[in-house]
Amino acid sequence: MEKKKTVRISQCMIVKNEESSIEKALSWGKEIMWEQIVVDTGSTDRTAELAAGLGASVYHFPWTDDFAAAKNFAAGKAQGDWIAFLDADEILAPGDEQKLLPILSQLEETEAEGVTAAWLQLDDEGKVTAGGTQIRIFKNRAGLGYRRRIHEQLVRLDGTPLQVADGTRELSILHSGYSRNARKKKDTNRNLKLIQKELEEHSDDYEMLGYLGDEYYAAGDLAGAEDSYRESITHMPAVLDERDQRSAATFLYLLQIMEQNHCSRDQMQAVHAKAVSLLPKEADFDYLMGMTLSGQRDYAGGAACLEKALFKLERYGSYNRAMLLLAHLRETYETLARCFLETGEHERAVKSSIAVLQSEPYSMQALVLLLRGFHESVNHSAVTAGDTVEFLKKLYDLVSLKDRLFLLKASVGAEWRELESLIERLFTPEELAHIRSVWREER
């Protein structure tokens, strides 16, 4: 039997003043890399020296305001079969590096030229704040290279589609470059200048127009951001890839700006409709529209949108989509419960409240909404105050002073005097006197 060839991986990166992260960047995959190539674009610290000391081949490339040019130079130095191109502030998730060689070995005889990986952005506490997909691992072959000065993309240089294998379930890239500490060293004007240069040559690049909007938005220039996002939308193709997070962000940020600017409902719904037509599986559009409508007291419209958002989350999942909804799930269910109360759908309000309380039992808002759903039902005999106390025993420890106090405050907030009286009986006279004294002082 013919012995299978061992895949050689060239790790490449471009760096500038990364002495605090270069050791970690060159360590996570050192055992599986055939070679490590570092291209320095003008460091004034010890980055290049440290990289060489760690065994990397170090090259110098004069910075030309072009990330693609620097990356193509680095890739040109690689001699391996595959290239892993992660930045100095990125690593593969712990353990994923052990999966890389087997995956590439399986793909060696296929048509695949690149491998997608999950891309997760971390904050200072190491929590995921955003996600997407990236092609950072690709075959070392002529005809592949990067385009764009910034927000560069790996492409076939002849313009034909890149053949990509999906590795998102096995491989995750952790990125810390947008943490508060990392942002301090960024040139805040650099990105804007490079984006503007790209648009001078490609004025209809809808993705780059979206990135331009991001720069204006981050700088507080809402008018500039809105104009850029709107122009981006006009240049979008009739069909988008369902994983197109760049275009999803364009619509989401535009909707948020329109809400801040108190744009009319019709204007917002027009943008929402366009977003849904191009990216129908993205739940965040419906989440934003639902929160906006409920805030405007259109409770029926708000509930309809929020229900659509939750349906899409359940059906299509949250991978590479639904990031806003997932981060505000409790708020979504609480708002949905309020909408149902206002439209007289008390049973549905109760179900939405319970959805929150099962995972977060100390959400005061959810409990108040639940009690209001019970109390304000058209058929008052359906759920009595006594029934409610029995139900609450499933969620709370009535021996605990903390839980009894929480229930008492919620019954007061729900304005259900009969329930309030029953819960008061759970306290000793001394406890109740102390509580009333504290509440009087707080008022």
C-alpha cells in the first residue's frame, strides 16, 4: 500500500509591533507547522527579534497601505502544501490544532482550495462578542491570492469561484484584536483611509461601502454612516449568500441608526423588508423591528416580528447569524410577554414569561409579567391567587427569605392585592414589620 503523504503546513502572518502577542501567535500550532513565516511591516519594537528567536523565518516588507500586498508577499515565501494565515492576535481554539492535519490530509486529493473556520471575536474577559466565518487556511498554489487594501479576501486571481470546504464545525479561530486593550494601539484613521482608497477605484463595492459605514458609525458620524449603508444596499446583488455577515451588519446598523433618528415606521419597514428578502434566515432583522414596534406601542406588530425572530432562531440556529437576538434573549421574551398582555393574549404572555423564569428565575420583570398574565385574564376563575402560590412553589423556595421577598415585591408590582396578602402570610410579623419599614424609607 502506498504511504500517504504527510501534509506540510506553512504558518504565515504579517506583523507590526506585536511583541506582546508574537510568542502566543507562534506557539499555538508550532508542533504541527512545517515552517513559520513572519513578515514584519515596520515594527519599532522587538517583534522581529522575538519571532526569529522562536524559530520563525522573518522577512521585512515596506508598508504600502495595502494588507493584501503584504499578505501576498508572505504567502509567496511559503513552501508548504497548505498555508495557515492567522493574525498575531488570533489563535485556533485550544485542541483544534490537533484536528487540522487530519482535515487537510482528507482534503489533499479533493478540489478544495480553502477551508472555512468559525471566527469568534473575544472581549477583555474572553467572552464571545461577535462571530462569522473566515478562510484562513488554503492550498499553496499559483492563482490564489488576496485582494483589497483592507478587509482583504482570498480569491482566485482569474475571478472564478474559489473551491471551499466547510470546516466551521471542527475549527474555530479566536480573535482578541478588538478588545479594549488591543484597540488602544490601533491607528484610528488608518482603516478609513484605506477604505476610501479602495472606493476610489471600486465605487460600487457594496461590502467596502458597508465597512465605510462602520467607520463613520464608530466615530459617531451617524449621517455619514447612514449614507454609506444606504449606498451599500443599492449596490448589493439580487442574491446574497445566506452567510453574508457583512451585508447583514449593513442592514442591522442602518436599522439601529434609523431608530435613533426616529425615522418613520414606513421607512424602517421598507429597509426591514429589503433585508428579509435578501437574507431571509437572519433573525436579527425581525428582532430589531419587533423591539422598535413594541417601543412605539404597536404591540401586535412587535409581537409578530419577535415571534418570527424566535422561530428563525429555532429553525436556522445562531451560527453566523442571530447574534443580537441571542445576546438579548431574555429581553426578547419579556418584551413579547408585554406585547401579549397589551393585546389581551394572557395565556401567551404567561408562556413567554415562563420561558424567561425557567432559566433566570430572578428576573423581576418576567415574574411581574407572569403574575399580570394570571391576574388580568378575562376568565379570573381560571387561575386564583392560591393557585398562583402553588405554581410559584415550583420555581422558588418559600423557606428562603430572599425568595419570599422577591415574590412579595413582584405581587406588589403586578398590583394583585389578593396574591400580595397570601404571600405576606409567609412572613413572620417581625419580618413583615421590618420590610414595611424599609420600604417606607425607600419611598
